[in-house]
Amino acid sequence: MSLKEAMNHGDIYEESGFSDPVDIAYAEQLAHERLRSKRLSFKYNQTDPDDEDQRQSILHQLFKYFGKHSFIEGPVYTSYGNHTTIGDDFYANFNLTIVDDVSVEIGNHVMFGPNVMISVTGHPLNGRDRRHGAQFSKSINIGDDVWIGGNVSILPGVSIGSNVVIGAGSVVTHDIANDSVALGTPARIVKHLEPINK
């Protein structure tokens, strides 16, 4: 299985030590994309807060798609940026971190509190397997009209439905259904909400 296939199928992979020219080329492409992300994040985090045109321009370069009327307080950090799609009317408070080795999809009308961490990537439990950087990546999806409280961590492979509130400090390890409030470590649904009439 190629590096690209392993990454996109949630299998264990490493990002170095390849002999196949296709894998070598893809690993080099990924390294270039990671450096691009760091440069754009650094540029955004150093931009004058009064220069909103420049800040929006950087966000549109950083992300695969950055929606209309969306705003991120600095600083922001991404692994790639270009694997993340953010919908319209999005707001994130300080210290947003997105580890997006594979796809992250965020819907419309979503709000993040400070210090939200989204990570599609994890590592094997066995320490020997981690010695050479073994990891896995699973996509994360967040629906529309979601409020993620401060200091929330969203872990690999999670889908959060629409019209959802995640309580501050929660660790989201499993899917959260539409129209619900979830909190805790791990996050569990504690309340059901009336669906939004669109």
C-alpha cells in the first residue's frame, strides 16, 4: 500500500524511509506543504490586527476553503491547512490548532472557544511502534450550527453533527449526533436539542 493510500484509509504509516519513488515524491510534497502551512500561519500570527484585508488574504491561502464572513483570532496553527475546509460565518477564538494530515471539514455558522485542538492524527499504543514515527490519520467532520467550547480536543475520526454544543474542556473521542449537547472526558451526550428549522 502506498503512503498516500495508507494516510487516506486510516492505516498505520510513517513519513520517511521509503524506497518506492512514488512514496518518496509524495513524502517530499507533504514536507513542502507542511512548511508552506508554517510560513502562512507565522505570517498570519504576525499580521497587524488592523489589517483585516491582509489577514483574510492569508486565511484564504492557508485553508483549502475559507468561508464568507469567517474570522479567526490569532494565533492559529495548522499542520497543512490545505486539507481543511471551513464554511461561512465561522468564528474561532485564540489558539486554534488543526492537525490536518488528512481532511477536516467544518460547516457553516460554527463557533470555537479559545484553545480548541482538532487532530486527525494519532499514534500506536505500543511504544516500539512509535520509535520511527508510526502514526495513523482519520478525517474529522463538524456540521453546521456547532458551538465548541474552550479547551476542547477533537480526536481522529470523529464526526460531530449539526446543531451541537460541546462543553468546555471536553475530549471528543466518538461521534456526536445532531441536535445534542455533549461534555466530559470522553464527551457524552447529556441533553437533546430541538432541531433547527431551516
